[in-house]
Amino acid sequence: MRLAAAFFIVFFLVDVVCSEECTRTCIAQNCDTLSIRYGKYCGIGHFGCPGEEPCDELDACCMVHDDCVESKGKSIKNANPFTV
């Protein structure tokens, strides 16, 4: 039963992360969970569209982090929530 629950959670997280598209709207969702979505750039698999300005200073930090990860050859779009 625990294995089935763990599989479901991992499948759900992967599905959410892989189905994301770039963000043009400032949002604040699930700020107290692993599936946080904040601004345009903060959160696993949550990223702003090219040329989008961050919503605030915190979102700007997330944008810089995303740019750094991408510059190292990693993908923020298909990020593993257990290694980010």
C-alpha cells in the first residue's frame, strides 16, 4: 500500500513538472509545500517565458538560479524534485 502511494506521489510530481509551460503571470500558490509556485520563476519546474521580468526581488533570485542551472547544462523544465 505504501509503495502504491509513493508511486502515485512521484507520478503526480513528474506529471506536474513535465506539463508546465512558461509563465507570464505573477502567482503565489502552495507556498507551504514542495509544489510551490511563486512569481514567474520560483518553484520546481516553474519558469518564466523568455524575456519576462521577475515579479519582485525574490522572484529575481529564482530567475538567476534558473539561468545558472540552465548554463550548467541542466534543465529546469524537467527538474527532478528530489535533486533540485
